[in-house]
Amino acid sequence: MKSLRFTLLGLLIPFISNAQNATQLNIKPADKQIISKHIYGHFAEHLGRCIYDGFWVDENSTIPNKGRIRLDIVEALKKIKIPNLRWPGGCFADEYHWRDGIGLRSQRPKMVNTNWGGVTEDNSFGTHEFLELCEMLKTEPYIAGNVGSGTVEEMAKWVEYLNFDGVSPMATLRKQNGREKPWKVSFWGVGNESWGCGGNMTAQYYCDLYRRYATYARNYEGAPLKRIASGANAEDYNWTETCMKNIGTRMWGLTLHYYTLPTGNWKDKGSATAFDETQYFNTMKNCLRMDEIVAKHSAIMDKYDPSKKVALIVDEWGIWTNVEPGTNPGFLYQQNSLRDALIAATTLNIFNNHSDRVKMANLAQTINVLQALILTEKDKMLLTPTYHVFDLFQVHQDAKYLPIDFVSPDYVSGDKKIPALNVSASQDASGAIHISLVNLDPKNKIKLNTSLNGLSWKSITGQIITSKNVTDVNSFTDPNKVSISKFNGAKKEGSNLSVELPAQSVVVLELKQS
Ligand code: AHR
């Protein structure tokens, strides 16, 4: 009898301790909040090999292309439904004079790209080429105008060239250059990093300039602009406060730039591929700061704009490491590991969870620069671990936001700790629920017990991104080392969901009505 009691207890203990160890997640039904698809936006600057040798190939290239735009890249980006593409910078935008990039290519003036490697820019990729690319990608253009070294007239005329459908000098010029109908560009950046490379301005001076430039960047018929002010660097809350006070609802959006630096030190940011657990931990800690930074800027915006008319636009984010050894330091070429995938997924979860205020974001940058989606080497290209995250997370685009409550287990490293788990969830138009889960802990799995509080569902499928080491990358010799595979660790238990989330993984679950 005694031994039977012990046997029964022995059988029960694993279940009791499983239930006790599991993290409880409560997902609540949707209210009105939508996760804007524009949170999943991208950025292509005239920097290093993003445009030239990225999107844009040589005139006589044998790489399949249409009008010099590389087709394998277009296909890959269409697959993840990129909603918008920011161009031409970045810092480059405030030295870019758009008229140098139109008309016959052979007659376009050349310039020095002073920000990025001092290389010669031949202006072969300009306004028409960019907008052709956007049409091929079926994505919305987001153009950053030049406030730093350009004039009010120059910006006003660019908008007229792009958007006016009548008789005017700029509309005529556009037609002479082969484009009859206006493009009707909507997202319009008034400068970039005006506190730094965009003119080293004070916040108050920028606000005054914004009001002037934005006045003459006109709304033409059928083409109202969404004017976007150049916002704060990371924790510069004074910049946001000044813009909200002085510009307010004269802007559609206000930007924020925050990059994750592994070491936190701009002079030696850390390697993209050679890092130990301490540096991995610190990188993730720095990545998670995005949540606090967004929350604090949002709180300031709430003070001036409680009805949330002005969007917070994180139009530069991602991990910034030292460049790959042997590459041009001005080209910002870095490899992309499983760590990058965990950063991308965590940051997108943060944005989803702040989607009441964050309406748009742009990862820096699309190809061969910083936290790229795609790397190229001559005719070869590969999809990075970060690309695969955008592939999995596209299910959240324009879906209804589902709030979640949970207390994360800790990821402990030495005497420090951070939350190991981050999550966001949404419900799409068909009623399917998508839950994106990230476990930052490189050693321990996380057990989850999830209540869906009345949300109905019948079947579950899942996909996962993980790999043996957080340092694993996709290379031209092993391009699929880190990719998406089927996830079998989620089960329906009554109306609840139980999940076993592997260490260092990104999982997206789909709960369907049928
Ligand atoms: O994305 C690279 C650079 O980072 C951008 O040009 C600039 O805006 C930022 O400082």
C-alpha cells in the first residue's frame, strides 16, 4: 500500500510541477486597436551596397533584372509584403538634391556621398527609379525631403513633381521625363535626424523650420501628404516635448530613432558574429530598452495629443555592430545571426504592443546594410534570419490587436536578469489568432499555459526560427542554416493552449476557427 501511494505520487509530481512552473498567459478579446501594417516597413538609403549592388545592378549585368532592378530581390520582398519603403536616407537625404536624379542618366551630375564612405554617387538611381521599384514591390513610398542643405522651394517643387496632376512647370518636366500621371506619394519626411547629420539643429529651431517647409510641401488634389517630422534620438525626450508643443497636429507623425548596440559604445559596437553570452545578454538588454523608450515618448505625446492623432514612427531601428572585417567602414555591412532574429522579433512584439501610438516603423536597412533582410554577393543573394522573422510576423499586418497579460520568467546571466519572454497577439479578418512568442534565454525552455478568455478556436499550427547557437548565420555557402521550420510544441487543452517554447527561439502560432 505504502509503495503504491509513492508510485502514484511519483506519477503525479511531474504534472503538478509542470503546472506550477508554467508561465500563465492571458490573451484578451480585441477592442478597436489595429496593428498598422506600416510597422513592418523598411529603409533603403544611398549607403554602401543597399541601392548600388543591392537593388540596382549595372547596365550590362547578367543578373535577371527589369530596368536594372534586381528581380530575385523584388520577389523575396514581395513575399513578406513590405508595406512601405523609406528613401533616399538617412543622413544622405539631407544632402540629396532630387533634380540631380532625374532626366537622362548620362547627363545626371555626380556627387560625393560624404556621409557614407566618400564614394561617388552617379545619381543613376533617382526619383523615377525609386518609384518604379515601389510599384514592382507593391509597396508605398516614404520619401525623406532635404531640410539640412536644401531649400523650401526645392522641397516644394519635388512634391509638385511627384503629385500634381495639372499643368505646371514640375508636372511638365515629369511628363518630359516619361511619367504622365503623378505618383501620389503620401508619406513625406521633413528632414532626417535634424539634431545630428541633418543639420545639428536645436529642437526649437527645427520646429520653426518644419512649420515653414511643411507649409509649402502642398497637398495636391487626390494626394494629401502625411507629413512626418524628424524626431528624437533615443532618450531625447526634450526633442519630442518641443515638437509636440510647437508642431502638434500640423504633423501626421513624429519619428524616433533607436539602434541596439551590443556594447552600448559607438566607438566599438561589438562584432556581429563573434560574441559570448555576456555580450549576447547585454545586447538583448539594450534591445529591450526600446519598450521603455517608446513608452516614455508616447507618454509625452499623450499629454499634448490625448486622442492619439499624431503617430510615433520608429523609422530607424535594428542592431548596429562593427562592420564585417575587411569591408569599407563607411558601408556598414554586417552579418546577421540568430541573435538578430531574436532582436527583430522582440522589437516587432514591442511595436505591436504599442500599436495605439506606433503606426509605422522602418528597419535599417533592407539590403547589405546594418540589420539587413537580404545579403548579396554578385549574382547570389541570401535571406537573413531577420528576413524570416518578417516572413512569420506578416500575419500581424493590419490585424486587430489582442492585449496580453503575463509575468515573464527571468533570463539570468551572472548577477543580472532580464525578462526571458516577450509576446504579442492579433486576430486577422478571417478570425484566425496569431501569437508571436520569443524566448531570449539561450539555455532554458519556457512552459506556457495560455487562456484565451472566450476567444474561440479549434486547430493550431506553429512555425519556429531557432538554431544550435545564437551566433549562427546564413552564409553564401550555407544559406539556410537559420530558417523557418514547423513547430510541434503547442497543444490544445480544453479551451486553453499549452506551449513549450524552446530556448533562443521565435515561434508564431496560428489558432484557427476550423
Ligand atoms: O541607418 C544609418 C544611419 O543611421 C542613417 O543614415 C542615419 O539617419 C542614422 O544615423
